[in-house]
Amino acid sequence: MKPLYLDGKEPLSVALDGPALRVSTTAESDRRFPLGRISRVTVSGRVSWSTEALLACADEGITVCFLKSDGGPRARWIGRPSKRSEFAQRWRDFFDRPDCDALYANWRKNIRRRALRFCALRLGWSPNGSSNIVPMLMGGIDSDISELREFKREIRGLAHSRCLQELAKIGLGSDNTTLALIVPDLVMVIQWGLHPDFITWWQGRRRALIKGNLAVSFFERHRNTCDFHLRDTLRSLNHYLKELE
């Protein structure tokens, strides 16, 4: 299965066509995407959906993430929830603890430290216990470049969509409180995991203007790296919760 990206720079409409989504536009002939081959859908721009198409995605467990014009998440349509997993149950039990906020904050601190350390090692640097490692990891990248800010926002939106899909698989995709808490942390880990690849890519472009839909291309090229960090972090959280039982 593969993710489906719908970029409505020109108006698109999505309808259900048997066991597939039919994407229509005035500029091109219709395209069909079988539901059984779609892992998730990420939508930006002017895209209208039929109710039947959205419900078919829900029935197939396909998460649809709608992005704002700046690439940030706008809304989500969660597919049919998975059966309750041991991980999901541990997560719910964890929030019955009176000290859950402090314990989660401690876990968040540790995964951020680990993400920064992993990034530094991939770049061939030793953190050496520095408490201010972030400026060093930025590698002289000028974050004031507007095209670069937009690119990073789009990457965050794509990472957000991927996190929703993975959380839905383990039964945590429909709890808004859970998503508001954990998704930003997972996105942070993914961003730092991709950062060494981003530096190489950015330096190779010699800081030329970022044009076209390059964020999707970059994200898909490094999807294995993204998935490694996402799943490794969720395994870490599951192990942490298990130790607290």
C-alpha cells in the first residue's frame, strides 16, 4: 500500500467509484485509486469530497489528513479504529495514574535528548553533553528564508499525517486528548531523524529557491527513515509504560 497525496492547486473532486476513489479535475482525465492500495490520504488545497468517498475511507481504516495552506494540519478523518491493543490499554491505564503528567514529561525529555543525539551522531558530531546542541545541528541553515520555512511546515504536516496513520493502527487514533499530546512529540522525533538528510539535500541545492511540490518528494524518498524513528519511538513508549505497570 502507498500514501495518496492530493494537491488541489487546481480544484479537485473526490468521489467513490466502486472499490476505488475517483479523482476528477477539469485539466486532466479522471484517475482511479483502489482503496485496497491506499495506506493514507494527505490533502492540501482545493479538494472537494463526497460523503460516500470519506465513509469508504473510514470503512477501510484509511486516515485522511487535511493540511492548511502553510502545510500545517487542519483536520483529520480517522479510519475505523483497530481492535484494542495491549499498547492502547497500557496508554489508557497510564492516564489513571496521579503522576502521569510528570512521568510523561520525563519520557518526552528523554526522547528529545535521544533524537538530538542520534541526529548529531549521523552528522559525525559528538554531543559531548552540550545542553545547547540545537544551533550546532542547524548547520548554518538560514531559517529566515521564506521558502525554507514553508518547506519545513509542509514536512511537519506530512509527518503529522503519517503519525495519525500509525496511531490508528494501534487503537489510539480516535482520542483527541491522546493525539494532541503525543503527535507533536512524534513529529519532533521524525523531524530530527530526517534532519541529516535534509542538510545534505539543502546543501546540494546550493540554497536555490525551493519551487514545486518538493516536500512530498523529499518525504517519500526518506519514508523508511521516517518510519524507523516513528516506530522506534512508539516501541520506546510501550516499553516505558510496561515498566510502570
